[in-house]
Amino acid sequence: MRAAARLTARPRLSWPSSRADRWALIAVLGLVAAAVLTGAALGWLDRPVRAPAAPIFGHVLPHAGPGTPLAVLTAWAVIRWGPELAGRLPWRRLLAAAWAAAVAWTFALALVDGWQRGVTGRLTTEFEYLAEVPGVTDVPAMLRGFTGRILLDAPDNWAVHVAGHPPGALLVFVGLDRLGLGGGGWAALLCVLAWGGAVVAVAVALRALGDEPAARAALPFLVLFPGAVWAGVSADALFAGVGAGALALLAIGLSRPSRWCLVAGGAGLAAAGYLSYGLVLLALPAAAVLVLRWRRFPLLGWAGLGAGIVVAAMTLLGFAWWDGYHLVQVRYYQGLASSRPYAYWIWGNLAALAVCAGPVTAAMLRRAAAAVVATRTPAVLLCLGAAGAVLAADLSGLSKAETERIWLPFAVWLPAAAALLPVRDRRGWLILQAVTALVVNHLVLTSW
């Protein structure tokens, strides 16, 4: 009788299947809830954290738009067929499908805010790069005088985002304009396409390092990455694409080996450092690649050659990276950063990461940390290398608020550990990831 009762009884709902994963999920949801409530309470007490929808930089304003049905449909399709297709499609067709799905997901989320505000207008505000493009008539002269316009009290000081970054991003948008592709629409398209490239590059790096199953497991999570809310359209999506592509080339170059890939990878990593000062922290996931291919360490000189070419070219053209970095720290505290409390953002930033990377990140990081002693697989080391970069940036005090977009170049590597999740749990996690993106995008009018 007892055996018959067990056979006919309904199975208990136990998702995630691991108790430790359930506790990790509860912990990350608690972190986000605490950040939201604390940010609101500090505002009520007239001690604002300078982010209206803390820990997200935006405004709480429920809304929908033309992208809503497309976003829901894309999420449903990836959840329904993504894991199966990721397991059986030929590799190149899988990468093409993942890239197309990631671009569709990102554009759909951007269109929730409408075509003008969500797509063409975001990079054209007075704070953004495109505001400065018309004034760049002589690129060498701009580079020579770049640092002289960083500080807020400098004559003709740069717009906020131009001042806060090296000149690489401005050069990219100036280049687009010179090609006849000026304006917010083309800039937005470039950023979204670059984000799709970052999704593919993470999988390519995993496969190059000998872990194709991990690459296939990661792709559905990379496609439905909640950070796509800010990748469409933010220049940080472009930064993520360049950084991920460079790390993928480094992985390929050390695995085949290929000197040309190493030169290109080194040049790409250096170029990333000229897009954003914080991207020097890509050295941590790059170190993970080196650990996995330590026998090829002597070949690293080719990557150094590529990086050296980029650094030498930019320096000879007149921009000294270190001088710019020193001045940016001064400019940073001339703005809102001076009134953003470090005591809140030191952990509020991590709550923003949890929203950007999604709740599944808690389970992935837990499993990666537990596995690192027993097995140093590409999935484990790349995930933890990216997490280390986030922690370093967080502790620096130069990343207070706005981190949901700033974390994109690092957070895109966290789903590398998706293969550590039990297969039976993955579709449930995908649902939660998609719901996170849809709820945030429809509840908060984001600023990026």
C-alpha cells in the first residue's frame, strides 16, 4: 500500500533541485530587496543615494511599448527551444542563431521604451558621446588636447561620458560619422550588434579552451541575459563586445596556437582599455585563460606585441592613458559621486549586478566557487575571473551607482558557469532570467 501511494502521489515542487541553490536564490533576492528598501528609506530621510530607483539608475515608472510583445515572444521561444537547439545544432549554425536571438532580445527590450527614447535617443543626450562628435574636426588635435578638457572646471570641458572615459569610444562614433553613419540610430545599431558579438565570443572562448558542452549550456543564458536591458543601447555593450572578442581571440591563439590571433587578442584588450579605464580589469578573466593554457605561456609575447602597438599608437598621437586616468578620478568626484554614499554602494553595486546578471548568477557563482578547488575548468575560472573583476571595481569606490551597465563587460562572462547547473533546473532558471529582464524593463524607466 505504501509503495502504491508513493507511485500515485504527486511529486513535490522542489525547484531549484539543490537546497543550496535555493538558499543562494533567497540570498540574492534578499540582497536586491534590501538595496531597494534601504535606498528608498535613505531618500525619505533626506540622505539620497543619488539613484532614483536604487540600486538601478532610472525612475520607477510602469510602462509598455512596441517591443513588449516581441520581447515576450523571443523569451518564450528561447525558453521553449533554446536548450534543445543548443545541444544539437552544428556549431556555426548555433552561433548564428544565438547571435540573431540575442540581437532580437536586446532590440525588443530597447523598444519597450519606444523607438525615440529606447533606441535612437539614448546616445544623443547632452551627457553622451554623440554630443561631442560634431566638434571633432581634427582627430590628432583632439587626442593631444583630450586630457585638458576632462576636469569640470576646464574650458570647454567634455560631456560627462566622454570625460569619464578614454577617447576610444568617441573615436568609434566619430569614425561612424565620417563613414556617413552618423546619428543615434546607427550608433545604437553598432552597440546592439556588438552585444550580440559578446554573446557569441563567450561561447567561442569556452569551446577554444576545450569545453564545448559548457559553451552550449551557456548560450541560452547568454541570449536571455537580463543585462540586455542596458546593452540596448549603451556604449558599454560596445565595450563588452570588444572585450569578449579580444578574450576569445586570446583563447583561440593559445589553444591552436595562432600568432595572428594572439596579436589581435592583445590589440583588442589594449583597445578595450582605451574605451573604458575600468576594462583593464579584464586582466583577471585573461589570467584565467592563461592558467588554462599555461604551457603556452611563452607565446604570450605575441599578445604583448599587439597590445604594445595600440598603446604606442595612442601615446604617439598624443593621449597618455595614465594622465587621463588620474584626471578622471578627480572629475569623478566633481560630480554626483561626491554625494553618493560608499557605505551603501559597496553592497548596492552587487545588488545591481544581481539584477543585471540575473538571479541564476547566485547559483552559478556558488557552484563555481565550490568547484574551483577540485576542477579548474574554463567555465569555473572564467566565471570567477569576471566576478573578481567586479569585486575589484566595486572596492575601488570609482563605481558608485550606474553599475547595471558598467558591469556588462564582466557580467557577460558569468553564464560561462551554466554547465554547472543540473540539466533539469536549467529551463526554470531561464524563465526566471527572462522574467527578471521583463519586469525591470517594464517597471523602471532606465537611463541607459
